[in-house]
Amino acid sequence: MTRLSVEMLAADAPEPITSAGHAQLGIAVLAGIAVIVLLITRFKLHAFLSLTIGSLALGAFAGAPLDKVITSFSAGLGSTVAGVGVLIALGAILGKMLADSGGADQIVDTILARASGRTMPWAMVLIASVIGLPLFFEVGVVLLIPVVLMVAKRGNYSLMRIGIPALAGLSVMHGLVPPHPGPLVAIDAVEADLGVTLALGVLIAIPTVVIAGPLFSRYAARWVDVPAPEKMIPQRPSEDLEKRPGFGPTLATILLPVVLMLAKALVDIVVDDPENSVQRVFDVIGSPLIALLAAVLVGIFTLGMPAGFSRERISSIVEKSLAPIAGILLIVGAGGGFKQTLIDTGVGRMILDISEDWSIPALLLAWLIAVAIRLATGSATVATVSAAGLVAPLAADMSTTHAALLVLAIGAGSLFFSHVNDAGFWLVKEYFGLNVGQTIKTWSIMETIISVVAGALVLLLSLII
């Protein structure tokens, strides 16, 4: 919670919520979410505007003074963008440099050169998981689809046997592993530790992607047996380059921020002394901002220069990488505003009371809320930021590990059953040349498997740690 919202709450501390108050707040939440869903799905309004209007509607239905609602929304938007905006921007720069320099193609070609027939689906899931670390989902799809189609055609593989593992790897990274926007927003909302969340996210991601990728692809290939559409094979980024970076330096650059953030989390656990000089050093170099900034700066020398890019070309890549994320930043910021409006109107207290009265485990409640919003809006990002705002108060008394698991429960729920109101659904359908029924049998079921498996593993881990 921001300092501004804390001061506001202190000045206008609400009375204990009565049953009537619960009813009014419950109606306000449902009305606010309904407004968001209706504007996105029926009127095709941008998610940023929909979340903004939904936040104002929530405050109005809750009976809060409109000026206080505006203050809450603005404070939440500002604190969220301040917390994750720079990280999203740095991730976009690294991803763009990875794609334009041919570094992504270098990783793909190196791994595929060592893969045989039976191991090809496993190679695809490995490629997608590595490439998916710094890339947004849509960028990863556009980057990997040419590879999937070419491998399927030249190797005479089933398109689904190759494509599903690649999509699973990208989707799991997008939903569970920072620095992707969804997990970052949820971490910021529940004040979880990023290093611990990253470590647990990777731990859960590995079995999840294996089940939803190579294993499920066997059945998907039987249900939908379609050839790779020739017309959808676009040019790869590195085909116009005379040279491209090596496999080792490229992989090291991608993994650098992950290693730094995990190292910080490990040192925090082992040393556990804020005054210790070693821990203070790792607190700096392992912070998300420094870790991603280091990767971007290293990438200039390991990706840009080996590809023969001039300083002007590298500057142009940075500039071009920032424009496409403007919409994402606004959606994330508006989601933060919606979250703060929920908290300041007393909805957080209501969610706490409901979880206690109904005896619903907090992690399961978070997953269910994210699932409901995902099904209604079609957007994993909207589902994540909205669910995080609703369940953030549940993290107040949680341990560090359980707060991280709360983030992952939200992320898992946000991936549930992608269908016709999700842009990703149509992206996959068109690239793979499928009809709506075939896309549901493959992509939609794969997303549901990811959500359910990851959610179950979160609950299982909560009993162990």
C-alpha cells in the first residue's frame, strides 16, 4: 500500500463492516467487475479505459465520495507504475535486442541441431522456456511460430506435437515467472519477495510445462492432425543478418537477471542479517531493477555488437522496443488503481472475512477469483491485476514463502481456459491454420492443464513449506 493511501485510511478509518456493509461492498465489487467485463467484451473498449471506469463505478456503488475514489485510483496507478513500469520497460528492451540480433534464432538452431525425432517436442519446450524468460508472450509466439512450422514441415512432424510444447513453454513463463508483467504486478500488490517468487515459480513451472507441453501434445496431435500451413511461414529476424551472437553469450545474457535475483534470495535466506555487507551487496545487485539493467547493458556487448549493430542501430532498437509496451503499462497501472480502490473502500477486509467465514484456503480463493476474471475478460493480465487487488489483504499475515505462493496461485488462475474473448486464442488459431473447435481442443485445453496443474502444485507446496 502506498504512503498516500495509508495516510488517507488513517484520516478516514472505516467503521467495522456490518453484514449490511458486506452486502453493499459485495454488490459494488460485482458491479465494478461487471462494468469492466462488459466494456471489454461487449463494447471492445481498451482495458485501460475499462479498468479506470470500473474503478470509479466500484467506488460509486460502494458509496464512497468520488474525490476519495479518484485519489485512491491515482495513488494506486502511480505506485504500481513506479514499482513495475521500469522493469517491464527493461524486459522489453532485452527481448527486442534478443530478437533483432538473431540471438533467439541462435539458441533455437543450436538446440534443434542436437535434437532427434523423439526429443524434438522436449527441445521445443526447452527453447520456448528459455526464450520466454525475457519476452512477452505475443512476441515469443511471433518469434517461435516460424520455427515450429519449419520444423514440423521439414521433419514431417505433427504440427501439434511440435507446436503445443512451444506454446506451453511461453505460456507458463508468462503466467508464473517474473519479470513478466502479470507476476510483477501481483508481487507488487501482495508485497511478496521477488527472488523467492522467482525460485518457487521456476520450481512449479518445470513439472507444469512438462505435463502441458510434451506429454499433452501426444493427445493433441491425435485429436487435431493438421499440416503446417505454408502461407504462414514468415521470414526469421536473423535471415537478413550477416552474423549473429554465439549461443553461450546469448544464453548467459538471458539467464543473468534470473541468476542475480535468485542469488539475492539465497543470500537473504542463508545470511539473514540486513547489516551484513555481503547481504547488502546482493540486495543491490539482485534487485530486479539492477538485475535487468545489467542484462540490458551486457546485452549491448553480447548481442548487439556481435550482430554488427552500430550505436545508432542499438539506440533505435531500444526506442522501438518501448512503443509497443505503452498499452501494457497503462493496463498494469489502471489495474493498480483498481486494486487501491478495492482496498480503500474496504473490500479487502470483506475478502478476509469471507475467507474466514467460509473456510476457503487463501491460495484456492486467489486461484478461483483469477479464473473467474480470466474467463470473463479473456485477459491474463487483467485477471492477474484484478485478482491481486482483491486478495492482497490475505497476504498481510503470511510468511514470505506463502506470499510468493499467493502470487503464483493468482498467476496460475489467470491462464485458465483461453477461449474466444482472448487475443492469444485467435493468434494461435490463425498462425496454425486451425478452426475454432480445433483451437479449443488444443490451445484452450493446454491452458487449462497449465492452470490446474500449477494451481495444484501451489497448494501442495503450501503444505510442505
